[in-house]
Amino acid sequence: MASIERVLVCGASLDAVNNNSVLRGYVGRGFGEVLGDAAVRASSLEAAEQIAAEFSPQLVVVFGSCMPQTSIYHGLRNYCARSGAVLSFWLHDDPYEFDYHYKILDVADIIFSNDRWAATHYQHPHTYHVPLAADRDAHFRETGGIKDRDVFFCGVGFPNRQQLLRDCAPRLTGLKVEVLGDGWPADIAFARNERIANSALPDWSARSLVTLNIGRRYNLANERFNLDASTPGPRTFEAAMAGAVQCMFVEGLEILDYFDPDNGEILLFDSPEELRRQVDALRDDPELAIRYSQAAQRRALADHTYRNRAELILNTVRSFTRA
């Protein structure tokens, strides 16, 4: 298509039910870093149709989850049909909500999925994989500071996470371990049901010797193909931007496309014994921990910002031709 001078980024669901609206701001900022702030607007889904009529974007990026019943896109589709703009969707909860993607098949010109494996299952001719990322303003922290704990994890206590930490608990004896979030049972002594604001999470990661990275297995609407997630979620990139040394429980090898374990950008483990060896090595060599922290952050800054993702989307859209 012709050059893209203006972009509208809007929510895929109403803000009243959108728990991830803060991510939309990161996406808008990423496009602004490429095109200039004046060329980008970020808005709620409720306001998107009116803003599109006034702002006249050549590209609309509907970002988020299309699962809620109140997610209706006919107004944006009509705007794009009248103006020739491209209507794209960047879904951030695949594969856990995959069964609801039917809602956008007839309205989307282009679909971007956060998950590589899920993207291959869309029955749409223009579907691409674009992972989430990190925002420098929100997530960057200086490296090399004081560590308040040896091992840290924050997240919902899904059954797979509970089982892994139960298995690891005997090997974590003698370490200061803090696990926070919702849904943690009382038998995991170092876990407590306490939420951390998203804005504070980078500080916790930066002030921990090791930040655990454990994927989730909890589907809201994924019965059709029962897809397993392949792409790491946004916290992988956000923690790296904060300078965290991440120990990731290995369930797939796609992580190697984003971070290099041989360079210390991320550490991998597949057993409680391996996790303890990783932690002990960092406790014994603080300089090694700093080098790994800096390596992870450099990679995030170079390859995993929302500017990087905006450039990928823009290049894809520029080569798009309607049938």
C-alpha cells in the first residue's frame, strides 16, 4: 500500500473490562518512535471510531483481546472501507483465547498474533506472528544494585506453577525466596497471595538475584485445537529490560530466537537441581550476575522494544495488497 503517515492504536475490548490497557500505551509509544508522536493516536475502543474519522489514519491497529462480548468492530471496518485504511488486529492472549478469533476473520485485513504456534492455525490469508515486547520508559532499571532476595517470581498460581515450585522447594532451602500473586496454596511456604502493581514489578525483578520465568497453562477459550503456547509472554521481555537475570523453566526452544543462553541473556533449567546450580553460581560470583544482567538488558534494548515491533508491523502492512 501507499506510505503510512498516521496510525491509530486502539483497544480490542472496552476499557471497563480491559486489564491490559497499559500495554496499549506502550504500543502507541513504539509507533510514535518510528513515525513521530504527532503521527500516532492511542485510544480506547469506545472512542476509536470517532478519532479515526477526525484523525484519518492509514493504519488502524486494534490491540488486545477480542474475547469480551462487547468487542464490536463494525464501525472501524466501515471507516477503513470508506478511506482505504488497513484494519489490523494484534491479539495478545493467544493461544489462551484462540477460539474467539472467529470474531475478526471477516473484518480484519491483517492479523498479528502474539504466539507463533497459534498464528499458524488462523484461517485468514494475512496472519503473522509478532511477539509482545518491553517499554524502555516503563521497564528499564539500572543494573548492579542491591539484591533483596535470591529468587523471585510473580504470577498467578496456576496448577503447573504450583507443581513446579513444590518440586523445587527442597532444593531452595537456605535461599531467600519470594513468590507473589494470586491463587497460591498454603503448603508452598515461600509463596503468598499478594499482588504487585505492574509499575513496581521491574523494581522487584531488578532487586532479585534471580527472577523465575514459568509459563502458564490456563486456557479461557482454547478447546478447538488445545494449542500450547510457544512464544514467551511480555514479562520475559520486560524483566530483561529491567536487567533481571531470568531462570526460565524450559518447555520449548522458541526462547532461543529471542535470548542467547550462551551469552547469559537468559538461563534455562529443566530440573530443581539445575535451578539450584544456577542460583549458587550467581551467589558465588556477583560479577557474573552483573554481566548476565547487562547482557539481557542490551538484548532487550536492541531487539525487543515496542519500536522494534512497530517497525515489523509497518513493514508488513506496507507490503500488503488487498485481493
